Amino acid sequence: MLIDSYAWIEFFDGTIRGKTIEGILKNGPCYTAGICLAEISETCERLGWLSSQIIAEIKTPRLFKKGAG
């Protein structure tokens, strides 16, 4: 599944849509295009979030257990 910048922002913002993304992340491998990282970084700066930490979280492979959470 390809996760775009808008989906990641919803995920990190903890919205209802972000909870849907969390479910997607738990169900299999997901990918993000490089250009999305630039968009996410710009949005983080605008929202006052620490963009380097958010980008590091996205780049870190994580193992989600199905049904966990």
C-alpha cells in the first residue's frame, strides 16, 4: 500500500482518518514516495511539529502485529 503525505499527517495528528491509516499500517507492507517526505516536512514546519522526528518515524521500519493496538 502506498501511503501519501496527507495520510501520514492524519496519522501523526491522531485524527479519525489517522486511525484508519494505523489499521492499514498493521495489515501489511506500506511505502511512501520520496516526494511525500518533502511535503510532510513542509507541513510539519507549518504546524510547528518537529519534522526531523516525524520523518525519522516514517523511515523506521516497524512491525505491527495484526489486531494489536
